[in-house]
Amino acid sequence: MAAHSLSKLPTTTSALIPNHRTKLDSRPNSLLSPWLGANSLSLPPSSLRVRTQESKLHPFPATVCLSLPTANAEIVSSTEKVPKWSWRAIKSFAMGELEARKLKYATTGTEAILMGILIEGTSLAAKFLRANGITLAKVREETIKLLGKADMWFFSPEHPALTEEAQRVLDWAVDKKKKSGDSGEVTTSHLLLGIWYEGESPGHKILAGLGFNEEKAKELESLSTKPGFIDG
């Protein structure tokens, strides 16, 4: 009889213990404490509130990773595959825009793109310039001498518009790459050579004043077009 009664008891001891934790866990804003037993420690709702709202971010256009602005209708309407810009060229352009803003200029010119190449600093073009004694400090100094200082109360737009010379430099770089027949990217070397061949631009004048010449331009072009060489 005793054995028969025992067989009806729960097989586990957990069934003998009320499941207080399950009930308490369902209570919002409460903390369990082993020293308080079944009691709970309640906190104000605000202390346990989790911030779920995501920070508002300014959307970053995906196209900027593939191309830079162009005014060449042939490039826009062409059915041919337009070569992509290297990430170093994109960064150089972005740094040029930022430099134009720092100098409080209303536009992004060839001089700003030249400074952007030097600020980025890791490309063949930037290394070539430094090897020939052309540094960011010198280019910035020559820029101020040539174009002057902006009004201290003037604030540049977030993206200063490109000058006509700067736009032609970008279009020249793309066109040069397309004519080469290579499948690679448009690089900072194309940007620098584009600035040099834009003869009346501030960037060209600054380069010439710092010792850059046609011979050096051909040397850079030769270095950047070596078989197997990957420039950025």
C-alpha cells in the first residue's frame, strides 16, 4: 500500500517547489534577489528602459564609391562601361573638398584637388610629389598667394561647386583611362596629370612654380602605366 502511494508522487523534486521565478520574471521592471526569496526589488520604469531608437545618420550616396561628378555628356550617355575611380582617388577628391572649405573658398578648384592628393598621401601620385619636394604645406602656401585669403566671415557650402577647370580635370582623367584600353580604375595619377595638362588652372601654375614640369609628368605617366603595376 505504501509503495502504491509513493508511486503517485512526482518523480522530480522540482514539482514540489512553486515556480515563483516564472511568475516573477514576467513582471516588468523587477529584479530578483536570492536574499529576498519570493520578494522582488522594483525599480522605476525609466531606470530599466533600453533606448531602441537608432541614431539618425545622414545618408551617404552609394554612387560616390564608383564615380565622381562629370559634365561630359558623352560619358553620361555612353553605352560603354565607364571605368570606376579608385578609392584613393575618391578620398583625394573628398579631402580636396574639405580643404576648400577649410580655406573658406566657394568652389573646389584644381588647387584643392592637388591638396587632396597630398592629404590622402598613400598613392603613387602623392609619393611622387613628395619625392620631388612638393608638399602639402608648400601647395597650401602657394594657393593662398595665388588666390588670396577668403573673408573670415564667409562659410563655404558643404560641397563647394567644382570650377570649370576642376571639372575638366575629372573628365580628362576618365577619358584618358578609357582610351588606354585597360580594365583598371581611374587613379590619383590620372587626377594629377589632368591638373598638369589643364594649363591655365591654379593647380597647374602651383605645380610649375614648385618645380613640376613636362619631364616629370611623363615620368609619372610611365610609372603608373607599367605592366602589372596597381596604382590607387
